[in-house]
Amino acid sequence: MAGLNKYTPIPTEIKLHKKSKVLEISFNDGKTFQLPCEFLRVYSPSAEVRGHGPGDEILQTGKQEVSITHIEPIGHYAIQLNFSDGHNTGLYSWDLLYNYGLNQDAMWQRYLQRLKEAGINHETT
């Protein structure tokens, strides 16, 4: 099974908070992460966001208001998120979501830095 090994924590609950646009995921090791829809959208694991190799990443902009409209389970190892902007091609495996939770702050700062380097103000896009 892709994205799953015997050490991968498994979600015990996945809750979408529509008003705050946050996906809350609780894992069987006791950790709970709150991942904003914008964060999940700009870090989509899809080829159209990640590209086809290192350095191919496509900087996502203007996603502050994006929300998740539907969550589709994929086997016992992932979910597919449908976003309000029509994006729905990324598969979010349990280990990917867990790693996103652990590294969210650093990843978000890196995203804001990439926007800045591209001359884009996050608040006004």
C-alpha cells in the first residue's frame, strides 16, 4: 500500500471545520493537527502543484479563501480533498498528513518566503 508502513500513525478522526476552514485530524498516537484549507491547497501533493521533479513546483497564489467542499476516502491509506477552486487531484496519505502536521509551521514560513521572493504580498493576493 502506498504511503503506509507499520510505523505510520492512523487517523482516528477527521473533522472539517467549515467556518474556520480547518481540517482537524486526530491520530492513534494521540497527536491532533489543525491544518488550514489554504495550507493543504498550496501544498497539494498533485503533479499540477508539485510538478514532475525537484524545482518544478508551481507557486500557488490567491488561495486564502479556498475551502474543502468534499473529502473522499481512498482505501485505508489516504483521502482525496475537493477544494472550492475546483482542485481535486491530490491524494493525501496518512503519513503525508502526519508529516504536514509535524512540519506545518516551517512549511508555512517557507511558503510565505516564496511568495515574498516572487514579489507577492500574501495579504493582498
